[in-house]
Amino acid sequence: MDEELHVGIDLGTTYSSVAFIDEEGNPVIETNMEGEGETPSVVFFDPSGGTVVGSEAKARLISYPEDTISGVKRKIGSSFKYTIGGKVYTPVEVSTIILEKLIGDFRKTKGMPVNKAVVTVPAYFGDKEREQTRDAALKAGIRDVELINEPTAAAIAYGYGNRAGGHKRIMVYDLGGGTFDVTILDLEGDCFTAVATDGLRALGGNDWDERLRRLLMDKIAEASATPISILEDDIYLQSEMTIKAEKIKIRLSSEELAHDTITLDNGMKIGFEVSRQEFEEHTSDLLEESFEKVEEVLRHARCSTYDLDAILLVGGSSRMPMVAAGMRKRFPDVRLDIFDPLYAVAKGAAVYAGRDKTGVKMRNVLSKTFGIKVSDGTGGYRISNVIFRNHTLPYSASALFNPEEDGQMSIVVEIYESSAVDGEKHTDIEDATYVDRFDMMLPEASSLDTRIVVEFTANVEGILTAVAKCGKKQGHQTVTAEVEQKEGEE
């Protein structure tokens, strides 16, 4: 066996997993020290100063909700901070603790460290989210970190085991615990080409759990004649019902009716039941939201479901019967393939990590549109888009601008990213995310007619360089752009 294994890590919102390439070149999920293929992405902070990660931490969520953190992935890239026991923790620090558990267990079970790894991220992640994910992995002790988009990783795992059959166009519908991604790819043998991608930051199995929790709380309030506001103020009851909601959701995937009980603080024992039909009716709008994103990506790819050979359902939440049923009703002409929903992402990351052994090669396509902040002519500002997403890298584009007033001495070039599609010249500033900025002096006697050229260039590695030129004056900035990986010939 090689001295160092090729490792892929699916750092999920609710569960995380680790895969590696075995001696035969196959991706394999490695279990943690508890013998589980999935590690709950939950951290319990012990009052003594220690931390517990995984199933044990999740079990303590009921008794110690104020000392336990879950769903941190949704906070990555933000300035949000957790305060526990008088100490402040950032999403990067919490993610680092989870990653330390994953690679620590791998080291113990396989007898070797994880110095290099490919870590997966949602396709919609922007520059800040990606950089913070990378930082967490580095802080956890992984010296060489690469990122790959989750739907692309799932497609690689699928294609790696299904290389025969000629050209195919597939869609990956990735509904995880806290995030949703959809990507269309062309597959031919070992070569994959990403055509279009998009996603939703706040859509995943957690949202189905929360809807179910609210439904169950309403049933408990009615049965106990207790105002719902009083029940919702009980954080311990909330935590217990969150755990129960997830378990009941899973049971409803194989049963039409689920029963359970709970004991309130006053000793009253309440029994309740919920049907699959009730659950699906209360969450149908969430599924519809995902289908609307599917149709949007189809429009961006300029294709229809008739052009798809298959839709791959991946991510643990895609196992809910309503997903496949809804897909068949909405897109009746497409073959559905529920492909290794729990582990496809981690396995695909491992296949890419071992590309010198598996033969995988990848190109990139930009997943975000980049532009600069300009006046909208009414006293406000908007984003003038320069370089657009879903273009194959390397990619360069430029645009002309003018000073805002005669005699202006300098300009500030502020770079923003958004999900604008090719042809959308402007984006409302509230629909864009700030990335970086740089200053540039203007020539003397500049006027409203002075021409300023701003050029964005994204190289094959996704490094975006912005250059502003005006006469002999020039300013520039380099940032790490968001890219969607393509597998294929370089």
C-alpha cells in the first residue's frame, strides 16, 4: 500500500464522511472510531474545556443544547460567532474541530496521517466560504488542501464506475442536510464537462426536519392544552423534538405512519402520530423550491429534460420518497438514478484526490459572475458585470467605464460576485457579495469622457485578476475566484 492514501472528505452540514482509494483503485468509505461511515457534524463543548464530536455530541444536544453546535456549515463565510461557556468560536474554529475528529480517526484506523486531502464544498459557495473551508482544513493539520464542488464529486464517483456507453448528459440533484446543488454535466468515458451549475444556500434536510418539528409541536400543544409559545420557549424540548423530527422523517421514508411519545416538564406523557402524507403536504413548497432551481439551471444550460440521459439523486435527503416521486411527476421523461446518496460525494473527492492513480483530469468553469460597483445614475449604486459564470477557464473579459465627475483624481474599484447569467449587464447591489477592492490614480485633467478599461482574467486554476487602466495609470488586484470543476482533458 502507498505510504500515503488519497483522501476525500465530505464536510457536510449534518454528517461528514471520509473516503480513500484502495489498492485496487476503488473509492472506499473509512469508518470512524465508533464504526460509523458518517460522523454527525455536531460539536459538544464540555464545561471542563474539552470537546466531543459526532454521535456522542449529537446525543448531548438534548440535555446540553446551549453547549452544543450543529449545522455550522451554513455559517461558513459569515461573520457569525458562537458564544459557549464565555468563550467565542468562529465557524472556522468549529469546522476545524470537526475535521480534526475526521482525520484523527482516519489516522488511528489506517495508521497514517492525512497530509493531503480534497475537501468538498457546495457549488454555490463563494470566495469567502471557500477560503474559510480551506482555512479550517489547514488548521486541522492537512498541509495540502484542494476543494471540489459537491455535485461534481458525485458525478465523478458515478462516472468512475459507469465509463461505458458513450456520451451522456446528466444532471446531479444533490440535496444534503443543509445545502442544495444542481449541476448539468456531459459525460463521455472518463471525460466530464460541467455545463451549468447553481444551488441554494439555505435548503436541505434540516429544513424538512424543522417543518416536521413545528408540526409535531402543534400536535403536542393541542394534546396537552399548552400554548405553543410556552412549548417553544423550552430549549430542551426544542432540542429533543429536533432529534425526534429527524428520526421520524427517516421512518416516514419506509412507513406511511409514525408514532412517538414525549414527556413534558409537568410529567404529562403525550403520544402523537404523523403520516407521510401530512409530512409531504407541510414540506411541498421546499421541494418546489428545489425544482424551480432545476428548471433555472436547465435554462442556463439551454437544454430541456429531453436532452438529459439521467438525473442522479445524491445527498442523504434525496432518499425521501417525495423527492423521486416529485421528480417523476415534474420530469416524466427522464430516467432517475438514486446513486449512493450518502457517500457519492466523499468517494468522488477521493477519486479526484487519487487522479495520478485513477486517471482523472479536470478543467474548471467559473461558477460566479464578477463585476464592479458603479453609480446607477440616481444617487445609488449597482454592479456592472464584467466576467460571467459558466464560462470555461481560462477566460478574460473587459468593459469600459468613466469617472463620476470632472477632475476626479482617483477611483476605487470594488469587486463583487453574483449569480447573474451571461448577458445580464447589471446586478442590484443587494443581490451581490463584496469580494475585494483596489485604488487607482487617474490622469490629471480627467473628465466624464475619460475612458477607464477594467479587465478581469480568470486563469485555469481559478485565480481572478482585475486590472484597471487609464492612460499610463494602472491598478490591479488578484483574488481567488469561485470555480466549478470539470473533469476532462486539460
